Amino acid sequence: MKYMLIMRADDEALATMVNADFDEVMATVGRYNDEMIRAGVLVAAEGLDSAADGVVVDYSTEPPLVTDGPYGETKELFGGFYILNVASKEEAVEWAKRSPITGAGFKTEIRRITSIDEFPQDNEWIRKERTWREATGQL
């Protein structure tokens, strides 16, 4: 099963990262990533650019409202993610608990990634997607 670990932080936690030694942070995170690679569970890991450079598309109106960052009323921002291929949610939780980026204001949200096999296979669009995934080596 695949799980996404969504790395979140509030504004205060992000401010502490600005003052951290970059090389030290990279070495710490690198060791964590290496553990997951050696265990054979890491599928992908990426950081996200600053929310100040992001855009939100809000579908509450017609046409949708596009707002450039930074955003007001931001309590927590996603800073990056990991995708793990593990046997269970409990295993994903155990990997999240080992994260080296910890402290007040830092959180990891864990969500299972659904598989195409969980959708009705007789649906035209599921069949088209399955064909595309097979052709691109994703299945």
C-alpha cells in the first residue's frame, strides 16, 4: 500500500527553519531518506517552494477566483511530502514518527493513496486511465 506523508508546519515552526544550518538540516534529512531507501519503502520525496510564490484557485465562485500567495489566515502550510510503499498504515506511522524535522508547530499528516484497482473497472474513464498507465509503465 502507498501512503503519503504530508509535512506541515505553522508560521512559527517555519521561522525556526530559516535560522537552522542548511547543511546540518540536509544531512539529517538525508540520513532519514537513506534509511527509507535502504528499507525499500521510499517511492518519492519532494519539498515545496514557498507559499509566497504559490497560487490558490478557489472554486467557490464562477469563474474560479485565483489568488497569488502569500495567503492570509494560514495556520499550517504543506512544506513537502514523502510517498512510501509499506505494508500498513501502522508502518507509515512508524516511519513518520522517525522524521528528523520535529518540534512545536511541525506535523505530518498520513493519507493512504488509493489504487486504480479500487475503482469500478467497467467505467470507460478508468479503462482509459489503466491503458495510459500501462503504456507509460505506471502499472
